[in-house]
Amino acid sequence: MSEGSLPGMAKPVGGLLTPTTVAPGLAVSVSNTANAAANSSGTVPPPSSGQNPNGSNTVAQTASQAAEPDMKGWLLKWTNYLKGYQKRWFVLSKGVLSYYRSKGTMMQCLRAPRSPTRLVSPPPSLPDSNSSYSNVKERMVKKKHIQKMKKNQAEMSHTCRGTISLHGALIHTVDSCTFVISNGGTQTFHIKAANEVERQSWVTALELAKAKAIRAMESDEEEEDNTANTIPSEELNLVVRELTVRLENLKTCYDLITKHGTALQRALSELESGDDLANKTKIVSERATLFRISSNAMINACSDYLQTAQTQGHKWSKMLQHERDQKLHLEEMVEQLARQHSHLEQAAANRHRPNVTASASDDEDNEFYDAQEEGGSVASQEESSFILNIPVSTHHNHRRSSIDATGSSSEGEEGNSETQQVLVVAENIDNMDVTDRISVHSSQALTPTTLAASQSKVVRKRRTRVADKPNYPLNLWSIIKNCIGKDLSKIPMPVNFNEPLSMLQRLTEDFEYAEILDKAAQAKDTCEQLAYVTAFTVSSYSTTSNRTGKPFNPLLGETYECDRTDDLGWRCINEQVSHHPPMAAQYCEGRGWRCWQEFTMTSKFRGKYIQIVPLGYAHVEFPATGNRYTWRKVTTTVHNIIVGKLWVDNHGDMEIFGERNAKGVKCHLKYLPYSYFTRDTQRRVKGVVMDSANQVKWVINGTWDSKIEIAPVTSTSGSTENPVYKTGNYKTAWTRTLPPPDSDKYYNFTLLACQLNEPEPSVAPTDSRLRPDQRLMEEGKWNESNQEKLRLEEGQRARRRQREAEAETAAAEGRPYPPYEPIWFSKEKEQGTDNLVHVYKGTYWDAKSKQDWSKSPSIF
């Protein structure tokens, strides 16, 4: 390339350079007409609209426009019960809703951050020969420094008060001015607008921002999946060649700037001689024009190079970070495996010695190892006595308080984290009456009228097992190694990891021991009733001890009905009511009780284990007494993902609160984590039921994979801070029915699990039994099932993209777009709070009797 030529420029005519286009992809905004005018007038043409007077392009303006938020304005936000709704400045930008105490605060947060050293470093001293003058200047500098410190502290004390990401959030409209944003229970914003028009504008903007955030998240995940693999050498060579060409353009521009800059300086020096000023002025103008054009070309070439480098740099940095994360997780797993191996060797060496290193606290860290065989007993005198730490809560409304403590922690009041230690001492269980040991699941626990009612119906004969699980070898680590740290509910997995049941059917398994609720409905004492309800909540975990298969993620609008009134006395209906975040609504009614829940969860893969944290609340109500109880499920962890046999553990604290006529009554239940070094029975569950005066009335004891026993408190001693409760005889509230001996051949299904996916006539067209990929897997056709699974997931994505496009069109036209509405459930305001929950409409069974499925969408 010649020295006097520039990429994209024509040769100079008559000693002048006529610009056309410059470095690849960008234009220099200097026209031939402007140059001609410059030549005739001897002046430099002004920059065009695409440039500022300094010759820079619109990159800064574009960046400034991109940084503008999607929407901003004043709204009222619920803070706490003392302050109520407070005025806050809300900003919606890049799929995140943030709020500030003042409008100016947001602008301060958007500015470039100040250097931390400037906040704490002393003012610089100014050495001067004149000491008095130096002292004056030093005092002035100190004064400015103090003012700047105060300003910085004011900025820091008024930063962003809270944010919520919209990609997995639920947006509910409460009334004409109020709406709620929740990300599944961990964070909730209650917001009130000035009027209905303003509220609808915000809701529409939030829905659009949510759709964009979901698309951006999915594109990032696809990019991560692509970059997780090795970059092909052809692509790498292409990028290197492109950067080399752009670098050559930069060198050429640099040479031209140097040449024309030298010529301009020489012309200016000659101008000072004073001879032939008109001609020399014209020459200076020409040289200045050439220098400016070369500078613009240099700027555009730099912009091209920077854009290419940033694009590829972002991709390569994500690849590098991905590899670093993988390396750290692998190192952590190897270290844990080595530590476990050392502990196991020590334990094997000391196996003959008595275990004297007992757990000193319920809150200590535990190492997890391969699970032992099932079935622990708590019948011994020692294990029937225990110490339990009960949290002392000062909140009156646990639902709203929990939201405030998580969603608005920056402004809400913190809950009381104090605990009270209680000691439970059991009487001699050798004197226990035989009738007290009767299991509630046996027919003796039911009243004769209930038995007569159930025997009067014709019981349908159902299947007792499913087809055996085929043996398809699969490298687990090869698939899930790229899923570390991600939410498993959003990761497509082959059916090889699944079991032929959907999540809606797994939720139905919670009612396998629904006869415990039948017994609870007959209880006269509220605390005893809550003790049986607690046993029911524990029984729902019994199938997790040996079930490691992943259920199918339901499609949006998918339903599942289970009508077992003929033999078990209950029926339920489930529906997938949300896709982002995944949420299922369930309603079940039985003999003297009704139960419902919203189930959503967050799940993370940590390399060695998968942790599932349920969100949302479950409720049971007894219409005869008006007693209602509410609880949230505990954490489930699947261990030994990489090495060893998969096993499941449930751990954490569960609080069951009484509501309505049972208000004030509560149960604190603790699921002890599995630990090799403990004298407690593995999978131990222990807890107490307290009345409205916080006095323990019943004691819960057992294991979540075997049985639960309950006992009344007969006497109390000790101090108020550390009371001692003496219990009466224990009676069994629940005993697990073990699966058939050969159940390991068919996914370790129980009898009820085998019957959940059994084909039935007259069900809704959206029922999980009609899902083709799930049916093919049950029949052993896994390859066909994987193909069907991909087809169904792509269809669901296409329907979502269609709704997003319709929402964007409606927003552009200025009209509201209604969000997705479930078929059999509706969002209603929960009594006593501003939370919107999905409530059963009560129309499903009537529609089934009429076979009216006109409202059901086509999803399969």
C-alpha cells in the first residue's frame, strides 16, 4: 500500500485529496462540495452531524443512548408495617428493576465510580519556598478535600436500595393501582402507582423487559454451550487474519497522520516568513484538511479494531472464565474426595471402638458419605429424648414478614433470630399401651362410617407395576459438566436421567399417605391435629430415599388429574401455571380436608451434589373446624453425582403455622442432615408442637424414610429459658409402606407411583398421561422419547416467542396485552397479605363430566 493512499480513499486531484469512504465499514463525513468550498475560501469545512468539533464519531452518543433505562419514575413501595408505603424512584433497565430513595441518586450511581483511595487518602501536601503561602494553600486543599469527602459519603449513603431480576419473576396485578413483582418467594416488591394508567404502563414495560431478559439469558446460555467446546482452528485463523488486516490499516493511518502533520507544521513555519500570504494560507488550509481527514480515518480504523477485539474478547473471556470455573470445581471435588477417603480410612480403623465423638451441636458442619441402608428406629428410650433449639419469632404474620425480610431487607425490619433450647424427656416406653402403637395408616385407625362409605363404591382394578427400566449406558459427567452453577429446571436433559413421571405426578405422590389427614380431621384438639399434619408433611419425603430419577418438566398449560375417591378417598388436579419461573398449582380434596399448594423451586448443580430448594407454600384446611395450616418444604440434596452411588438427603428447618381458627398454634420441625459422625439416627426428624402461648403440647420424633411417632407433653419443669418437657407414651402417626422387592428394576416406584401414569379415559387433552415422550420412555423406547422431548420443547419455545411478539406489538400500539392465564386456576389476592396466589376455580371436575375441553390448549 502506497504511503500517500488511504484505504477507501480516491487519489488526490490537483494536489487535493477527495474523500469518499474510509476504513472498512465507517464513513468520513466530508463531502466533495465541502472540500471545494474549503479550497476556494481557504477555510477548513466544519464537521458533519456524525462528528463533534474534535473529530470524534458518535460512539459516545450511542453508548449514552444505550445506557438510558427502559422506564423510570416515582412509585410507592411497601417497606414494612411501621412505615407502610414509601415513595421511591424506580428504574427499569436491562431486565433489572432497581429502586432508589431519590431521583438524583440514580444519576450518581450511573456515573463512573470514584477511586476508593480518594475517600481515605490525606490531601496532598504542596511544597513551597514561602511557608505562609504554602500553609494557606494547604488549608484550602484540606477544606476542598473535606467537602469532597462529605459529598462522597452522601453519595455512598444513598445508593441503590434494592434490585430484582425479571427473567424469572412473576408480575401480578392486585388492584387498579397496585402490582406485585416476585421471583418465587425469595424476593417480592409490593408497588403502588398513582393511577391505573400508570400502573398498566409499568406492568406492560415490565412484561416486555422480562421477555427480553429471557431471550438474552437463553442466547447467553446458547453462547456458553457453543463456547464450552473448543474453537475450530478455521474460526480462530479467520479472526486473527481480520485483526491483522485492521492492524495494518491502523499502521497506514498512523503513517499518513505523521506525514500530513509534518507537512502542516512546515507550512505553518513558512507562513511566518510573510511572503505571498494568500498562497501560503491556501497551502496551510489544504494541509489542515488532509490532516483532519487522516485523523478521522485513524479514529474510524481504531473503532473498527476495537469493535472486533471487543466482540471476540468478550467471547474468549467467557470461555476462559468457564474453564477456570470448571478447574476450580474439579479441584474442589478432588479435594473433597481425598478428605472423605481419609475420614473413611480412619473410621474403618477405629470401627471396633465405641463412638465417643458425638455431635455437640445441631448446627455443626457435617461431611456426607454413602448412605446406609434404610429404616432407622426411634423406639429406644435414649432416642425418644432429645434437645431442640426453637427460634423465637416476634412476627405476627409470618408470610408477609418473610417477604419483607428477603425482598426488602434494605428497608424492612430484621426478624428476631433468637432461639430457645428445650429438652424433651420420654417416659419408659416399655409401659406403652398396644393401642397407642397402632399405625394411623391401618384400617383400624378409620371410623366404621368411613370404611362403609369406601366399601360401597366399586373399586377399579389398577396395575401394580410398570415395564422394567432398559439398560442404556450413559456418561453422566459428559452431559452435566457444563451445567455447574446453573438452574437445572432450565437445562434440557435427555430422558436417560428421567423417570416416566412428570413433576405434576410427583407432587401427587405427596398424598400417598393421605389417611393421616383423615385421622387429623377427626382430632378434637388443635395441637394434636397439628401433630398429625406434621406427620403428613414428613411422609411426603419417604419416596425420595431411593428415587434418584428426574421427573419430566411440565409444559406450560400441562395438567394432571388423579381421582382416587373410590379407594383412597381423595382426588386432586394439578396445572403448570408458569414457565418462567416454573410453577405448578395443585388442589386436592379428601375426607374432611382440602389441601392446595403453589410449588416452584430453585436448583443448582455444584459439581459433587445437586441441591433443590422448594419455594412457595402448601396449605391444608379442615372445614369442620376452620383450622388451616401452612408450611414450606425443606431442602433436598442429591449426593455422589460424580463418584459413588446416588443417594438423597432432606435437611433443614420447617415451620408449620396455624391460621384462621388455629392461629397462634405452630410446629417447629428439624430435619437433621445425614452425617457419618453422629450418634443420632440417620434421617432423623424431631420437633415440637406449641400452642398460642408458646407452650409445647406435643412432641414429634422419627425418621423421614421410616415412621413418625407423636407424644403428648404431660409435665413441664426447668426454667423459662430452658424448659424440660416430659412426654407420655408415643404412638405411631405414620409408618412407611416399603416398595416391592423388585422395584429397583422399574425406577424404585411404589404401588401408587406405578398407577399414576396408567392410561385413563376421559381425561383432559393436556393431561400428563397423554404426553408422548413420557409414554415412550415408560414403554422403553428412549431414543424415540428423546426426539419427542425435543419436539415438545421447541413447540413450547415457539408459542412463547409468539406471545412475546404479540406483547411487543401491543406495547407499540399503546394497548395492554393480557399475560398468560391458567385454565383451571386463577390468581387472587391472599387473605391478610398483598400476595397473589393461584386458587382453584372449582370447574375442572364439572368440565370433565361434560367432556368440555374447549378451553384446553393443544400442547402435545
